[in-house]
Amino acid sequence: MLTAPSLAAADASAAYENLSADAKLVVQATNEAFGGEICENELKVIHKKVFEITNALRKTGAFQGQGYYGLEARTYYSRRCRDFE
């Protein structure tokens, strides 16, 4: 039988498996930067900040061609998080 914490972990695992490859890279890098697994709410805050920084840089014209699109793909999950707030 699943307890509340293990149920939450199962939900998080299922959500992770549904992410795109680029979004998984963002999650993995975030987990590595924080030394392990972090909760969903913390992840949403971090990815919201990534989106804000990316958007600000885009407005300056800093991203041109492939570099811009590569970073934009990696911020896909941050846009999804923002839509749920």
C-alpha cells in the first residue's frame, strides 16, 4: 500500500516520465545543482526564474539563431509551470 509520501513520489516519477527530453535535462540539472531531489513547488519557482531570465535576455536580442532556440527548448517546462500558477 502506498503512503502519502510514496504516493507523491510515484506522482512525481510519472510526471517526470511525461516530460520532453529537453525538460528532463532541466530537471536533472536542477536536481544536481541542489544536491538531490527537490519538491515540485521549489522546481516551479526555479523554472519560473529561468523563464524570466530567458525572456529578459530575448528582449535584449542576445539570442540569435540556434543558441536562442536551444535555450528556448530548455525553458519549455518553465512555461508550463507558469501556466499553472
